Amino acid sequence: MNLVSIVIRSLKYYWPTNLAVISGVSVAVAVLAGSLLVGNSVNKSLQKIALTRLGQTDLVLNSNSYFTEALANRISSHPLFAQLFNRLCPMFITEGGANHPKTGRRSSRISVYGIDKRFWSFHRLTNYTKFETDRQALISLEVARDLRVQTGDSILLRIEKPSHIPRDFLHGKREQVGRTIRLTVTKILSAAELGDFSLKSQQGAVRAIFVPLLRLQKDLEVAHQINTILIKSRSPRTNLPQKESREEINKLLNILRESYSISDTSLNLRILHQESCISLESSGTLLNDEIVATARDAASKVKFKTRKFFTYLSNSIQANTREIPYSLVTALDLRSAGLEKFLPSTQVSTYKGPPPIILNQWAAHELDAQTNDLVNLIYYLWSDSGELLTHSKEFKLSGI
């Protein structure tokens, strides 16, 4: 017997087992091939849906805070912009809910777009160029189904009113958390008419309402403010390799840096001549950590020293059975302010007593307070339930 005959006889003897193995392998190959085909088809379908919802949008500049429309104009006027990009569109994006006042039906988690004729020109749609200042609304099919509205019906759109101040703070506008706008549905947009426009990556149905930009800015009291800029590239996004796409984004960021001004935001730089310093302030009174970090980094580059302050209204300052009503209390870094002598002698990490507080001479005289006396601060905070609660904190007078 040679090797070939042994193989042939082995195949004949074990043919049931071999047949089962071959069948199993065939099924596995068929399943894998089918999965690859279905997966590729699903990817293509999802990509098509996403690109359809983006319309002509290739790049997006957006911010959690608001900036002026003038910034969009300066970006489009930049010499390099016309070389790299085709056009842009400023808009205001927020979220809200709507209801039909006649039927009481509601729709929630709606993307609300404040737009004007530039939006339709950007997407090469010419049917809605008169969409300007009156109280009209264009809605997506999903919103129309939720509310069961027809063209000409009135709807109530409720959106959160922007505020720079946290709502749990004393001056937070808890009584103005939202704004209700009455609008008339002038058209129900299909997906082909950009009714499903969305910058979010989502597979589900899109709920969208398009509102005149000027009307939305007026009702939210943010005149000339936007938070999003759509940009059309001269090179289609899908045809750009990743490296070239990143280079294009970096060039856009450079254009933004050269066009941006602090006046485009709610921030303000104020020169304090008497103190020989510059104050960075916000119209909303609070600066977030990211802005503070950026400001301190910029100051260090020009060899400026920085100090952070936080001021809050105290209902009263109490000590020795005496009281001063309604005073401003400021928190600061005592060391950077040259007041380290008022810090506890024990290391801060191991100190377990009341935190130190410093009073000026007038306050100390009114309270008849001396060093090491206990001082109690009374102040307001909003609770989650909407009640104005009184809080207190005890301090140790470390200096006058």
C-alpha cells in the first residue's frame, strides 16, 4: 500500500464524519460571508442617513456658550477662508419640547434650530428664503406625527432660557428657567427637504423645529448671539484622507484664532488703574474652570501674576450676639494676596478647626469682634425643589 491508497481508503471509511465537517465549514463560511455583506450594507445605509441629515455640512464650529454673529462674518471674510472653504452658515441650536394647545398632545427632546435665509442658501434650497422674523415654524415629520398637527395649526414651543449663573445660586433665575413661544406651522418638512437635519449621530427618528433666528434671539434675550456655524468645504468630506482632513481642520482653527475677539463672548477685560491690574470678568458673573485655566496660561506667557476671586451675598455676618445684615463676602487665595499671615499656623491639610475669615475694621467694630472669635455667615441657596433655603457656616476670625 502506498500513501495515496491509504488516503483514499481513509476517506471512504470516515466519509460520514468528513461530510459533517465539510457541511459545518460550508455553513460557517456562508454565515461569515453573509454577515460581512449585511454589515457592509448597514454601514453604507447608516452613512447615507447621516450624510443626508447633514445636508451640505462638512464642518461644524459650535460652543457651549454663545458668541456674536459678527465672528461668523469675520471668519468668512478671512483671506484663507475662500481658498479652503465654500461658504458658512451661522445658526442657533437648542433643545425644547412642544405641545398642541387644542389636543394637548406633546413632543419632547426636540432639536430647535434658529435659522434665517442663510441656512437655506447654504444647503442650496431656495423655497424658504422668506423665512425671516414672523412666528412661523417648519417642523419635521416626526414632530407632526407626535402632535398630529397640520399646516396652519398653532403650537407652543417651550425652550430653556440661557443663563450664565447656576440656578442653585441666589441670583440664579429659577423663575425664568424656560420660555414658551407660540408659533404657526407653515410647512411639514420631509427628509428630502432637510426636515431630518441633525448634527447628532443617531439612528432613531429626528424631531426638529426650525424657527426664525431673529425671533428666537429676541424671545431668549440673546440678541445677535449664536452658538453654531456650519461650514461647506471645497473638498467633499468623504473624499478627504484622514491626514488631509486633519490639516484642513487645523487651518480652520487658525482662521478662528485670528478672527476671534474677546468681545465675541460674555467676557470683558477691565483696567483697574488704582490697583494697577486688569480684571477678567463675565457678564454672567461666573467664570468656568476652562476659561480660568486659559486666562492664567495667557497671563503667565506675558509674566503677569493672577489671582482668583469669588464674591457672594451674605444675608448676615454674626458674632458676639451682634449682626451685620446683607454684606458681600469675597473668597480669595490669601497667600497670593499677601495675606498669608492670617492663615492658621497649622498646615492646612491637617487643620481641623473652622476656616479662617478676615474682616475689615468697620465690620470688626460693628460686631465688637476680636481675633480668634467665631464668626457665622448666613446665606441663601436654592434647593432642587425650588425652595430658597437658609444655610450657615462658622469661621474663625484670623485677622482684621
